[in-house]
Amino acid sequence: MAVVVLQKKRKKRLEEGHPWVYQSEIDRVDGEAVPGGLIAVHAANGQYLATGYYNPASQLAVRIVSLEPIEELTREWFVRRLQDCREHRERFLPDTRSYRLVYGEADFLPGLIVDKFEDVLVVQILTLGMERAREALVAALVEVMAPAGIYERSDVSVRGLEGLDQRKGLIYGEAPRHITIRENGLLMQVDIEEGQKTGYFFDQRENRAAIAPLMKGWGRRSGIEVKPLVLDDGTSKLVPVNKSGKEVTFPYWDGATVLECFSHTGSFTLHACQYGAKKVTCLDISEHAVETARGNVELNGFGDRVEFVVADAFDYLRQQAKGLDQRQERGQAAQKKVDTSVRLEGQGRTWDVVILDPPAFAKSRSSVEGACRGYKDINLHGMKLVNEGGYLVTASCSYHMKPELFLETVLSAAQDAGKTLRLVEFRNAAKDHPRILGVDEGNYLKFAIFEVRSRR
């Protein structure tokens, strides 16, 4: 086997558990290295460190697969790795019918993503090394998981960096395009052929459940209180009563009004309804996404509480905030002589809870500055639309947007919006997305819940 010899003065990241070797860290390659094939990695003094697969065309020259010498990625080797992956999920997840089975480097299977949707697996093969081991990998997946079908979604641009073409399609058994899964007691239909990535994002599973405390406790703001009501037989019962003393029969009288932007499959909308929301506005720029969300809402029987909007979230948030500003100006018309006959340019709607779960704005280090502007924009306008004492739920899935920078960006937005934010909870990815300590690239998801109050 060929050997990669690392530079003497390099930073010892590999010894600290990092799974990558960059071209810039290599001193020389001894022997005939095959692109995509396995190669041993040695320190400058000749000490064996690890084995990985090699791609001289990539800046990530070696991706580590083993800390012990191996000669080939065989079916048996994959079987052992996949069994470990399954056991980890079965230990930590309450429901193992649908989850992320393989999370690349964090599961010591670099360049591979596998999601389980009921009895169907969806795989992404992202690197040359994994592509070369395709046959052994598929055989191992069949042996360990016994799926009804395996569908490939390697239709991603990152394969081009490895010299690979994009590809998608059925590679084993049978797999329907739409699969209904369960998450936190909710039904969701996943489109494995045309949905984003593999069709669904499991990484926010626990975060979606975290919004439950935000969905109730809003009735008092509407003047509704629970009081004893005397019945005809002289007995009494506790019922919600409005300001006029009449019983409120709407079952979700204590629920929040919620805006979910970048809804994709409508997963946060579904959780909001399940936990008692009064009314939810579900928004996405994609008609396909909104139709998917609509189907999921109907599947769970929440149709009477959800309105759907196909719009650009940036434009929608700005428009609502603009209308709100105009209404505030009109409220001070006597002092400022505002012409109230002019039609408002924005609607100026507000909600008890605003949820922002955008796609990655920063896909490279060079795009961080622009991403900061984007995150500040949506958070600034989003928090303006939160009712006093309500909550902003906001996330970033951009790895290059570090947690500290994300919080600084949200704080800057709050300062410009004249808001004070209280951080209630800060979370990361779900338990089926483990992270190797020291590998910062795995710390991509930031999820925060803030209480929003006005400073003036």
C-alpha cells in the first residue's frame, strides 16, 4: 500500500481525532497511490497514524476511515461500521423507524450519508473513495438493515469537487417516491426523489419538540380567564371566559399565533399545532414545499388552523415590518401630522412566536460577510413582528457561521430593532447527528429561542 508522509511541522490535528488530511500537510507520497483507493498515513518520523482513502485532485487529500491498518473497504468492514451506527441510534432515539443512520465523518464513514425512512434507505455518496466501495457498501446496508429498497440521492454539486458526476435513482429493491414517517407523534410525508437533500431534515427533531412551552399561555392577553361557571343544576365547572363573561368554546383559545418562515415540509408548523397553537402562518418561497407542507398539515388534521403563503421570506418580513412602522407613525399622527388617508404599503401583522429556519447562507468562508447580512436582515425584521413578550425561534445551519458570530449577529439585529432579547435555550443538532469533539466542521447547526421585549 502507498504511504502518505506528513510534514514535520504540521499541526497534529490527526492525532487529536480530526478525520482529514489536507494537501498542504503532505510532505510526500511513497509508492503508487490509486485515486479513491486506501493509503496509509505516517508521521514524518515514520510512525503509522491511520488509513484513509486518497484523492490527489481534492484539497482534502485523505479522509480517514480507520486507525488500524486495513487493505480494503470490504462488505464485512462496512457491516461492522453500520452495526455500530444502528446501535448508537437505538440507544438514544425513542423511535427508530425513521432517522439518520450514517452521518459521514462523525460515524467514521466519511463521504457517506444514509437516512432511514421507515423500511427505505436513502443514500448520498459524496466522495471518490466511497464511490469505489459502492458495491460493498450496498451489500452491507442490505445485510444490516434489510430494507425494502435503497434510493440514491447523490445529485449534489460537491461530487464535482471529487471528479464525480451527479446521480440519483433506485439501486436496490423497491422504494415509493412518497413515504409517510412519524416524528414526535406527527405524521409527515417525505418526497425522497425531489425533496431537498435526502428528502427530510432529521437534525432539527429535538429542536422542533423544544417549541412546545411557547405554544400555550396566551389567552390572558386576549382577556380570557378560567373562571367557575354555574350550571343549571347548581353545580359549577371551570371554563375559559372572555371579557364579556361569555364562555369561550374555541378549543385553542390559549394558543399562540405563529409564523414559520422557510417552512420546507412544514415540520415546525405541525409541531406548533400539535402543542396547541391557535393559528399558524406557514411560508416558503417554493410552491412544491408549500404543497408538501399543506399535505402534511391535512394528514395530521390541522387544516383549520394553518394558512399558507408562497413568498420570499425576506420580502414578506420586510413588508410586514414596514406596515407595522407605518401603523406606529399613524398612532402618533396628531404630533407628526401624518396623512392617514394614504394607503398603508405593508400589512403590519404580528405574531406571538416567529420561527426562522433558513437554508445555509454561508457555504464557504468567503461568503460569511454576506451571510451575516442575511441573518441580520431576517432576524431584525422577524423580531419586529413578535408581540411584546413573545418569542423568536431562529436557526442557522451554516458551518462557517460560528455560534459566537451567530449570537453576535442576532444581538446586532436586536440593537437596531430596539429590542432586548432573553436567551431561553440554545441547542445544536439531534442525537443521530453526533459530533466528534475537536472537529469543528461538525458543529454546523445553531438553534436558539429568545424572548423579545421592546427597549422603548
